[in-house]
Amino acid sequence: MFDKLETLDDLLEMQLKDLYSAENQLVKALPKMASKAKDGRLRQGFETHLRETEKQVERLEQIGQTLGIDLDGHTCKAMEGLIAEGQETMSERATDEVMDAALIAAAQRIEHYEISGYGTAAHYAERLGQQQVATLLQQTLSEEQHTDTKLNELAKNYINAKAV
Ligand SMILES: [Fe+2]
Ligand SMILES: [Fe+2]
């Protein structure tokens, strides 16, 4: 993708392309996860996060425009792997409760990956004096964190208890 990473700008560009690919993959994957979820709150959670994810894609496009970067053309292999593992789980035979617990486990792995990516990218943008970009990235970061917290609460208070 890059001949050489020379500056923090290059690194930010790489991170943004990776996130852009990851989010686009998630726009496709989240409806499948939602349709597999048996618990209404979990299904709703996935649907809400799908709408957020579509906004996150737009936010990245806005950032690309601000920085004059084309974010297309890269594939986030880590997200491909996380989604593939999630799909493997979804094809297993499982009781409703256990499937919901497994969906949460897969979704939290995904959120943690995104949290890491956005945290790093936001920090780079700040260091580069791109405050507007940093603010947009932080906005998405807090959505990912909020989603992770909601999944955690659902798992701990309800679904994992039912799955025992
Ligand atoms: Fe996201
Ligand atoms: Fe997310």
C-alpha cells in the first residue's frame, strides 16, 4: 500500500484506510448478527449500532475529504478474520441463549479492535494539529465504547446468566 511510512501523516492515513475498510465490512456483517440474535435487546443493540456504523463510514469519508485522502482500496484483514470467526460461530448449532452469548463475545472482540484503532488515530490527528479530524474520530470512539459497555451489561446481567 505504501512504499514507505515516513511520517505520522502516513501512519494516520494507513490507520484511516484500515478503519474505513473495517467499518464497511461491519455494515454488511451487522444485519446478519442482528438476525441471529434471539434476545430482543441484543437484536436492537445490533440494529442501533448498524445505524451508528453507517454514520461512522460517512464520518471517515468526511475526514478523507478534509485531509485530501482517498480511503478506498485497502482491506482490513483483521476485521475479515474477526467477522469470519463470528460467522463460524453463527453456523454452529446452539441453544438460543448460548448463541446470544457467543454473538456478544464476537461483537465485543470487534468493538475492542475498533476502540484501539480509533484511539490511536484520534491521538495521531491531535498530534498533527488536525483538531476537527480528531474530534470526529473521538466521536466515533465514544460510540464504540458505549456499544462495548452496553454489550458488557447485557452479557453480565442477563444473557450469560441464562446461558448457564
Ligand atoms: Fe464502528
Ligand atoms: Fe463498532
